[in-house]
Amino acid sequence: MALDIVAFSLAALLLTVVVAILAVGFTDFTDPPPSTWCHQCARWMVNKHHQAEPLCLRCRLTAGFDSAVHGRR
């Protein structure tokens, strides 16, 4: 009975460690996004997409709107 408890406890501990390691890997916890300036409008932003030329949300939305409008003409 005691060996069953030890085996189950070790398996549960191992599963917890594996889930924690996967969670850290999927969330990029070890590589935080750098703060930088937008390439177009020079607004301060957090570069979550790790782009070479970072764009803020406003510039990305404006670029998407412009391409949608110009695509219809």
C-alpha cells in the first residue's frame, strides 16, 4: 500500500513539472517582449510580435484599413 502511494505521488509530481515546463514554453515567459518605439509614428509600445520594424496597433489598423480601401478601388 505504501509503495502505491509513493508511485502515485511521484507520477503526480512529474506530471505537474511537465505541465509547468510546457506552460512556460508556450507563454514565452523566459523571453519578455521588449519595450520600443513604433517604426511609423514613434509612439512607445511593447513589441509582443518581435518584429524587426515594430508597428503599434494604431499603425497596423491604419495600414490594414488603407489596403482594404485601396484594394476596392
